[in-house]
Amino acid sequence: GTPDIRWRVHVCLWAAECCLRLPVDFAQVGVNTGLVSTMILSNTAFDHTDKKFFLFDTYEGIPLEMASEAEMDSVYKMNRNMYAGNPANVNIIDFCEKQFAPHPGATIVQGLLPGSIDDVSFDCLSYVSIDLNITSAEIGVIEKVWDRITPGGIIVLDDYGLAGHEEQNMAWNKFATKVERMIMALPTGQGVLMR
């Protein structure tokens, strides 16, 4: 039942590899079971650096109160399939704690975003993956961290060009215009924004 996301993972691996040369931390915002972050930690030299990889999520599901009316149906489905009724019937936070235990820089941050960003301390980020599936949280996150993303840093937007995520696409385009940047749309449905 796992979707084929090999090319999506490839994009994140490329971005992470590019950002390893920058001497600052990484973040994934919207982790779920941590597949993408695990691939980065397992297939790059990240563990041999002194960087932190902040893994932000509620680990309990997407907050319905933050979803717009247009996003509500898909949020219900994602919560049912990926959190409460995931195929393996696992507790997501317990799974992630075991999954990331071998990686000394991995730091799980459980809480509601964008507020939980304030629960950890970091000066700068170079690689940021954003996959929250709701517009208000994604834009709230980027507004909170934009000034702390190092020049040359890469932000991967997981759902930027996917059908059903038009509200996110419009909000991201508006943000990019505000900060005088352009988002590169990829055939995977992702977007790439550079600081």
C-alpha cells in the first residue's frame, strides 16, 4: 500500500547532499513515519557531521482545526490512513523513536506547527523539507524560519504541484513573490525554493 515515491526521495537526497556542505542544521517539517528523513540519514554522510536534523510533526495526525474547508476531506482521509488506521497499526511516535535512534543528530520534535519550532534552539537551517498537507501550517512554518535559512539553503515543498493541493500552490507562489524568489516545479509534484 506504500505509494511509489522513489523520485520524490531522490529529489530530497539531492537537496540534502547539496546542503551537507553548508555548516548548519537540517529540518523535516511533517515527518509521519520518517521515510524520507531515514533515506537521507542512511544514504548521505549526515551521521558523520555535527549537524542536527530536526524532525517536526504532531506524530498524531494532521490538525483538523488548521485545515481549510477545501482541505478538510483529504485531511480526514490522510489522518485515517496514515495515522489512526495506518496499515501496520503502529504508534507513529514510538516507531519514529526506534527508527531514528541509531542517528545521533536526529532530534524528534513533537507538537503543533508552527509553534513547536520554538521548542528547539537553532541558529540556521540549510535543508528544509515541508510536507504538512495544510496551507496555514506550511506558510506559518516558512514565515517563522525563512530568515534563519542560510543563503544557498534548499526548501523542498512536497505537495507543491500535486492535484488537490492548489491552495498550497497559490500560497507558496504568493510567498515566493513576497521574498523575490521563484519556485521550481518538478515533475514529481514537488517544488524547490532556494534561499
